[in-house]
Amino acid sequence: MTATLTPDILSALEAQAIELPSWAFGNSGTRFKVFGTPGTPRDPYEKIADAAQVHEHTALAPTVALHIPWDKVASYDDLRAHAEGLGVALGTVNSNTFQDDDYKFGALTHEDDRIRRKAIDHHLECIDIMDATGSRDLKIWLAEGSNYPGQNDLRARQDRLQDSLQQIYARIGENQRLVLEYKFFEPAFYHTDVPDWGTSYVQVAALGERAMVCLDTGHHAPGTNIEFIVMQLLRLGKLGSFDFNSRFYADDDLIVGAADPFQLFRILDQVIRGGGLNNPDVAFMLDQCHNLEAKIPGQIRSVLNVQEMTARALLIDREALAAAQSANDVLGANAIYMDAFQTDVRPALAEWRESRGLPADPMAAFAASGYLERIEADRVGGVQAGWGA
Ligand code: LRH
Ligand code: MN
Ligand code: MN
């Protein structure tokens, strides 16, 4: 079945905005090997230039998230002007308390007040940067936990975490937000201090209205019903942002929709059902690392996959579905749902793109643009940025 997209669907799609992570443009790999790629950015300015290519070819990615200290620069006003000159804006600021020797046994949960103070101060510095970049969200992901039962006092760590978050939240501006990301394991393997949405919710609910939960799709145990969590957080008004990526096994950070497009469809269905699609309270971000594939087309593929699954989810005949659900028509309801998922929206999206002056096939247009060849030739010398620099 191929689709015709109604004006309502097209205007919802037109408002869709997906934030790109600056770190997706640097080199990344596994703990076994990080492979270098010719043309990889050497600094945050070049990462933003690459991100702007994704927006130029898709009109889907108007903002770029920064990671501090990876994206530290001398002047954030200058970085902001550089981004704006390329047609994009600076978005979420991600803090980093996972690459400093002091944080071996924790940061915001650390027993030692000096180390905890240092971690809190890092977040205050991130908020200063947000003031300069015009960013709304401070995203916190903590690599904290323990490896062995008995190693730590789990409860005392929750208390210290709340105290640290309160100190950070006190500095969050009127128009800013604190977003707390959870992850069930890694780098710690026995316990993680913010392992699940419940813990993140409890921690942010105690802070106040401008504190929200970030859901990274790769941060759950296999088999978790992620769309249920999306529904619940939207219902509670606490879904602040998504980190989209896909996974087969752990925190794989692969192209969105690559592993399980049906799961992406189900998540986007709940986003629409919960009023979150173009609700400014929910930030749609990618959190991906391209270990093998070229980075810019990797990001283009991801934003297109999100757009495609959004279009399919918007095709669900919600009236018919509600009627089938209230009649307990199990097979009928499921058939209505699956009909939307099985609809090919690609020709309709290509036509719509062209009507807006965008390339019908952004992947092909980017490949033909010569940009990759240009950066490979231009960016020689200097040190390539990587996951961590
Ligand atoms: C942690 C995480 C988090 C970090 C990013 C680099 O696994 O998903 O969002 O900020 O990786
Ligand atoms: Mn993430
Ligand atoms: Mn992750």
C-alpha cells in the first residue's frame, strides 16, 4: 500500500525538528578500536558545519547539541554566530562527568565533598555556556554506579544525588530546563545511580517544573516496552527529551530505525497520542555514533527514518482504532494499527520534499554534492575530533 499524505499530516511533518549531536560527527568506535575517517572535523566549528549539511538536505535538523568539554571553545558567542551563519542553532548542552580520574567512584553521588563540588561546578559552567549559546536544556547523563554488591551504600548515593541536583537546579534560568537521562547499566555493571525512568522521574519531580526526564532508546533492558514509558512520561508531563538511536544488544548507538523500525513507529505513535509530536516540551535528539559508515549520510539516514515513521504513525486511522478498541475487536484494532505501519510513505515524502525545494532523495543529493570529497581534501593536518575530543 502506498500513501497519500493529507494537508494535516504534511503540516505536522513540516514542524518536525530533530536535534543532532555534535559528537556524531567525530570519530568513534568500540573499546577495541576507534577508526579514523578522512575529513573528520578537527574542532566544534567543523562539527557544526557538517551538521548544517544534514539540515540543508532535509530541513529536519535545525539545531546541534554540544557536549562539554568536548566542544569547549574560546567564545560561545562566536560559535553561535558560526552556527547561525550556516542556518542552524546551538541546542542542548550535555555535561560530562565520565572522563576525569576524580570521578572513578562517582561525581554527583561521590562521598568526597571536594569531588562532588567539582562535579556540581562543572554543571554550573555548562549553564554559563547555555546562557551564551541561547540553549534551553542542560542534559545530564551520569556514568555512576558500582560493580559489586556491598561496594556502596545505594541509598546514601541517591540522597547525595538529590542534593547535587538541587544545587544545579537552583542555577537553572527561567527559560532553561534540567533534563536527567537514565541508563540501566554501563559503565557500572552491578548498580547504576540513575538506571531507569522511575528513578529519573523521582529525582526530577523533587526538583520542580523545569526538570524533566530524557529517554534514550538504547538505554533499556532488551524486551522493554519503551512506548509504554513514553506514554507514561507524557501523561505525567515529564518527558523532556529523546535520545534516538537503535540497538541490537546493548547501548549500540546505531542509526535510528535500523534495528527495529516497528519499535520506532510504536514510540512515535505514543508521542502523537500524547500530544508530543510538535509540543515544544519534548526535544527530539539523536544520540548516535558512526563507527563504520560515513557520518553525515548516517545522520541524514536517521532523520529521514524518523520522518518516515512519523508519517506512518500519523496515518493511523485513530477514529476507527478507538472504535475497534472499545468494541474489544482485538484483530480489527491490530489490523488498523498494522495497516498504517505497512504503508509505504516514501514516494509521497519524496514528492512533498520536491514541492518545498528540497531534494527528493536527500541521500543521493548529498552524495552528489561533493561535500565529502571536499572535506577530505581540506581537512588535512590537525587532530581529528573523536568521541571524547
Ligand atoms: C551515554 C550517552 C549520553 C552521553 C552520550 C555521549 O551512554 O548516551 O547521552 O551524553 O552517551
Ligand atoms: Mn544518550
Ligand atoms: Mn548511550
